Amino acid sequence: MTALSNMKILFIATNIPTTKRKSNGVILRIAAFLSKKHDINVVFPKEIIPFWLRYKAKFKSLYNLKDYVLGNQEIEVLPYLRLPYKPYAFWGLRYLNLSRFISRNYDVIHAHFLFPDGLIAQRISQKINRPYVVSIRYSDIALLASVSHNSPTFQSAKSCLEEANAIHVLNDYTGRYIQKVFQTDYSVIPHGVDLPKLSKLTSQNDKIIITCVAEFIPLKQIDWVINAVKSYEGDVEIALKIVGKGPLQKKLQSLKGIDSRIQFLGHIPHNRVMEILTESHIFAMPSTKETFGLVYLEAAATHNAIIAYHKYSINGVFESEKEALFCSGYSSFKDQLHQLINDPKLIKNLADNALQKVQNMSWNSIIKKYNRLYETLV
């Protein structure tokens, strides 16, 4: 068995930052942590962009993208053809030249998305006879749900997951979906969090501070938070602090109207976000289609009661009704928020339990779980 302290691991990750495109950097952060003990290669599968789309905002940064370095991590760019018809979207992968990976003798291949990462990992694994792990995220499930089970896209996914040596999910909700559809086992390893060294401030009055940190896009459902706060007519003094920016900014500010309890703080540095969360009592982000949402962990680490949407995100990582509240629609979200505002003891109980849960979710403990997962495969 290969020594755990010196493994050669291939990361295939289709959604990572580039030099010109901001994206969730958590996969590269995991790579950086693991690089302290292992040799990590990162490959970024990049869609081949037709020349007539090269100036579109969505594709401009990717059109001529070559191998690049971000931080201390070298990233290889692997162009691939993705067809615009979902049932055959990855049909072109069969012609992908993967010869450069065959001679590298990896110990483990980790595909951080099913599409196309897992399909690529499967082909490399078949060539070099090494184990591979597939991580499943929301975008994968959304694509699976949009195609027929008889389609090449679905059948490719089925083959990939059946041959995978391990399937990794970020929360139990995703795992149960995959288990139901493909009858496969899975392991849950959520993201980690930097546990803050901030002390919870003692409130000078009885004001309940609610915080929402999110990009101003429809799926975050910030309008729910604003409307729920505006509809509160109880005796408790409240304030809502909204952190972020995005295309819905004018609409959301208009929705706020003249309610002085609601404050937009814009896009602010992360250390200031943590200070705001430290001053807060309730963190509310009823985002749908959330792969995980690291900010939920940061809210828990700063002793907030949390309300999240019942699908994906932290569902299955945090226990419902004990460590977080999960809403299923606007009505239940509003009722939960008003209930918390009127019940300081419930806020404290949820915040205490969430804080206790997150103590075991530091990056050190999460990276140990990745190490144990890889160790079982080699």
C-alpha cells in the first residue's frame, strides 16, 4: 500500500477560479491543505468555446484559457467538447485525448463533479487501473433530473458511479438522492470552516439582529428575508443586515422601501463579514439549489441560530429543529423567523447546538476525513 504521507492524487475540477474568473475556491483550498502531505495535480476541464461566442461575458475568460497558476497551485487546462443538447452533452468525451495522464502513475483520482469530471476520471482509471472518487454536487443532480434515464448522459453517469471506488457528497440530502436513483453507497464529508477567534459581543439592548450574506441572485431568495422582516409587527426590536451585491440589487433595495430596520451593507471584506456575524443572533439564507454554503458554517461558528432551505445546503449535516431550522417555502420561512424573534431561548438553544456541531468541522478535521477516504482506496 502506498504511504499515506506521499500519495500522488489527481484532482479533476470543472468549477474552480481562473486568473480572470471568480468562482468558489474551496476545491483549490482542499488541494492546498492536502499538498502539505501529498503531490496534488489539478486539472480544469474547460468547455471548447465556439469563436462566435468568444466575446460573451459567460465565455470571454475561458475562450483562450491555457494552463495557469493560482496561488501556489499549477492548474492544467483540459479542453473538451460539450454539446448543447443535454441528453448527448458529453458524447464528445469519447474522443478526448487523455494520454498525458496515463504515464503519471496516480494513486487516486478525485473527480469533484460528476459532469464531466467523473466521466473523465472513469476513463483515466480504466487506463491506469487506479481507484477514483466522484463528488456529487447540485449541478450534477439538476442535470440528471433534466434528462431521460435512457439518455446517453444518464447512462454514462450510471456507469461512472457503478464503477467508482467511492462516492462523496457534501450533505446527506444529496447522498439519499444518489442512493435512491443509483442504489449506491456514499460518504458525507462537508466543507470545513476556519473557526473564528472572535468573542460574541454582549448585546447592549434587546434588539435581535438578523443577518443574510448572499449574492443578489434569484436562487438566494433574499426577497423572502426582506418580506418576512417587513411583515414582523411584534414587540421585539429587530434589525436586518444584508451583505452582498448582484444583479437584483435595485429590485431588493426597492423592496425594502422605507423600512429603517433593513440595512444593505454591500460587498465587504471577509473579516468584516465575520465581525457582523459575531454581532448577529439569527442567520437567514433560504437559498435553493445550494451545493453547500460555507457561510452557514461561519454563521454557526459565530453562534447564530440558522434558517436554511430544506433541500441541499446543510440539510443532513445539521440536525433539523436541533441545530438549524429548514423551511420548505416562504410561509414556513416567515413563521420560523418570527418564532425565533419572539423566543430568545430558542435562538440560544439552536445557536449553542450549531456552535457545538461546527467545532468538529474545522479544516484540520475535514482534511483528516479526506485522508482516511483516500487511504481506504489504495
